[in-house]
Amino acid sequence: MLRRLLAFALPLALAACSTGPRESTPTAKPAMALRIATDPIALVNIPVEDPKTRSVSAALYQPLGTGPFPAVVIMSGCAGVNTDADVVGRANFDYMSHGVVTLVIDSFTPRGLTEVCSDTKLLFESVAFRVRDAYAAIGWLSGMPEVDQKRIFLQGYSHGAVTAIAAIDGQRPQSNVAKIAGVIAYYPYCSANSKFSVPTIILIGEKDDWTPANLCTDIVDKTNVEITVYSGAFHSFAAPGADLVYLGHRLLYDPVATTDGQRRALALIQSRRE
């Protein structure tokens, strides 16, 4: 396994916000860096099926020991890895302490994108290449002897959660290509007609004005999906320090919802033991 260990510290815009909400524009550039500077990171390139992009960047977190460990592929929201870095870092730290490998994908930077939030057409079109990136990442992890091939999960935030759900939608022909054990979807934009081919948990805020909770509770076929709506929680409730208005939408950290979401995510991963 690649052992090129690096440490990065990134001043996260969300965590640096003042206590009062402010208006923000999508100017932050994604970077393949994570918030916890003391954690070992291996930076890798994942080959992808894309005529214009040979590979995407990824950061690998691995617990001590030989494994095989369960693994989680983490996908950021529409603003890229930079904005979600603290969320990713916290998830990695928690997962590592429970013996879970995490791989964080940066789908945007290799394609010359800083974000897809402000372009509605790109926001929807980018799901397709991100699904392919997720499959590629799972295939790459499957080749690691330290990873349990039967316990590789997708975890996404907002746009990344939409991507994760799309990747396992039973109505998509390619959903059977990747061996995905389960999905953890933080505040996705839900479709009533989604079909969940693997166990999935959806975690969303009652007051989310970007990805409304009712779209998730209105899902017709709830086979394989468990939906948790957090009372009083807004979009980005799992981003420590978030307290701002972004593209007209309220983002606010909720520690209670975050802690419960992490508990449910870990429970899903542990429940899939053979």
C-alpha cells in the first residue's frame, strides 16, 4: 500500500465564520487537503472512466493494523472538498478510531472545477461523472488487502449524497457494477422514485431550505432505506462551525444531529459484518 504520508492543515471557511450568519459566494477553491493535521494521509490518484480526465485525486486514511477493515468512500457537497474539509476530517477521525478506512474523493479539481453549486446545469450533469468516480474508488479500494471487499460504503454530503444514492439506484443499469455495501446520505436532494438496492440511511434537517426533508419522507418505495429527520436542523448541520447564508440557503451546524448521524453511520457499517 502506498505509504507516502503527508499532513495538511486547511483554514476552513465554514469553521472560521463569525457567530452570526453572513452571505457567502462560491469563491473558495477545492483543495486536496483535510482539517486534522496530525492524521497520516496518503494522497493517491484513482483512474476513472472519463475521456477528458484520466484520474481523480483522493486522500486515504487508514487505521493501524493489518485488517481487513471496512471502508467508506466520502464524497463532498457541491462546493468541493475544501468546503467540506472539517466534516470529512471529523468523519475520518471517528472512523479511524473504530477501525474503518476512509477514502475522500476530489472529483472537481482534476476537471478544472471549483464548485458546481452556482450552475444549475452543471449541478445536475456532474452527478453522472461523480457516480463513475465513486465506482472507480470502490474498485480501487477492493484491490487493497487491508480492505474488506464486502464492506465498502459510500458516504456523501448534499450533492455527494445525491451521487451516492444515484450510484445504488436499482433503476440505473450501472448500479450493479460496483459492490457497495451501503450508503450514508447527509442532506441529499431526494427523488420520490429512487430505488435503494443496498441498505441506506438518509440524515436530513427539518428546516433544510436547500434540500427539503419532505422530498425524502415522500419517497414511495422505502425498501432498504431509513430516513431520519432532525427537528430544528438546517442544511450542513454536520459541518462544525457552519453559520452562514450560502447562495441564499441557511447553513447551520447542529452538534446533536451530527453526533446522532455519526452514531447511525457507524451502526450501519458495523451491522454489515459477515
